[in-house]
Amino acid sequence: MTNQDGYFNVLDWLQDQKVVRPLLFFKKMQVAFGINHLFYIDAVCTPGGIKPHRLCHTFDPAAVSTVRALGPHVYEPPLRQALAAIRPFDWDHLPPGTPARDGLDKIAASLAISPTGVAYPLISREGRQALLAIHIDTEACEWGRFRRLHDRDLQALAIEFHAALIKGNRADRTVEGAALRLTRRERQALYWAAAGKSYWEIAVILGITERTVRYFMSNARRKLNVVSNTQAVAEAAWRGLLPGPDLH
């Protein structure tokens, strides 16, 4: 039988919260379903790497340091594959010999846990990808039974949790959406600023006034939620928002 009481207890708690505290939600999930660890990420994925917008988990600081020491080339491949999934993604389905499989196995070995778990992909704000992953330390035969019993409820609770976090963060409705709507001129100004050009030089290149260049850069900083041109250029480059050399 599925754990209906556990599901409704967590669901009722989620719906009663004005502000959801992730670690408290994780604790309730662990108690209700016997989960060892939970991992939630809402991130921007670019060719340059994965930049978390929000990251919550149940691992202690020592475990986090251990995984970080492995390097992005180890932990990003399995994370990218799970973030790109459409349906619940079982870690056991990672093909042997691939960077994603090798990375997951190295992470599990470094933490002295089994590589058993499932990631539930979630619909996030424009430009971001999200998931809630759970880890159960159990045998393969029991793992299949656990998923059959609880997959539906766990996915539903993951969606409710994710929606509550987004609804409770007003910045998600403003800054993050605006950041992906840079105009062509704003992107051009950022491109030439990244090339080391001054406001005056950018104005000459684009055939506009220096004051207009300052206006474009100010808009870009506001949309990207940064305070300096250097930060704006770095943020735009990370998000893949800078145009190529052919600006016309």
C-alpha cells in the first residue's frame, strides 16, 4: 500500500505554509517516506556550466566539500542529464562508461552511499531548469518496489514544493524574467563592453550617442540584477546572452 497518510500530511503542511522552509519540508519527506537524502536545484544551464538560482539539500557541509573537490567535470554531467529529463529520471538508467554514469559513481563512492535514487524534473521560470532528487539506501529489488508505491506521490509533492518556492519569491517574477529579455542594443553594448571598449568607443561603433550607450548599459545591469558593468558582462556571458561577432 502507498503511504497515503504521509502524502496528505506533507501536502497539507505545504499548502498551509505562507513561506516554505526547504529543510523542514525535507525532514517531513524523510519521515513520511523513509528517504535518506533530498536534493533540490533550480538553475540556469549554459555551455559554461550550471549556475544555481536556488540549491537545497540534506547533505552536511563535509559532504558538500567532498563533492565540490571532485570538480564540475564530475558532478555536472549526471546533473545535466537529470535536468534535461522529461519524466522521472532513475539514476540506474545512466549508461555505463559515460561521463554522467562515471560522475555519479564517483560522487556516491566519495560519500559512501549507494548511487540509488530518482530525480523528478520540474517546470521552472523561463531559462531555468529544476529538479527534486531523492536517495534511498536500499537493494535494487526493494528500490523498484519503492518507486512503484511512491513515485506518483513523490512527484506530486515535488511539484507542490517547487511551486511554493517560486510563488514565495517575488524576485522570480521580476528580475529573472527580465534578465532574459535584453534588447538587441543592450546585448550589443554588453558585447563591446566585454571587448574592453569605452562608452565613447561603443557609441562610435553603434552610431549612437554616448548617453544612449549609458542608458543601454544601465538597463542591462538592472535586468541582470548586478551593480557594475563587469558583473553585467560576466552574468550575460554565463547566461549565453552576448551576441556573436556578427552584430548586424
